[in-house]
Amino acid sequence: SFYGSLVYQRTEAKKFTEDMDLKKAFEEKNTEILKKLLEEKIKAIESYKKNQANQALYKEINPFVSSLKNLASAVLAKLEGNLNQAENYFEKAKNIKIQVLGE
């Protein structure tokens, strides 16, 4: 499942924690922790895409997940000093098309 993939981890209070951790690392300019968290997010997304079991859900959220991966990869590339790669990932994220599904 999507939540089982750890793309977003929930606490017992059902809050998503890693976005708060990413924000804190960013605000503290702790690039090592920020890189680690981004790498974990990217791995979780790749794992979800490889192992997803609900095709209907995957079809619906794939643009979001793909965009999230590209944005995380862009930030990681920038932190590593690879500006060209960061720009490429950012452009990929901007160019993802979504399908609006009706009820």
C-alpha cells in the first residue's frame, strides 16, 4: 500500500513526521541530515513504485509521487553541488501531467 511504502510515515497521532523533520533540517541548515532524509524519501518512493499492489491507486497518485521524487532529487542534487542535474529534475517535476478523475 501507499502508506506501507513509507513514502509518508505516520505517527500514532496520524501525523506525517518526515516533512517536519525535513523542514527542521532545512531551517537549521543541517545539510547532512537533510541529504539523509531526502535519500530516504527517494528510496521510499522507488520502493512504492516497484512494489505497489493497487493499480487504481497507483494510477491516481503516480503523478504526485513522481513529482515528489523529482523535487526531492532536485534539492539533493543542488545540495551536492550539481546545479545542472538539479535544474533537470526540477523541469521534470514541472512537466508532469495529471489526469483529473471524476466520480
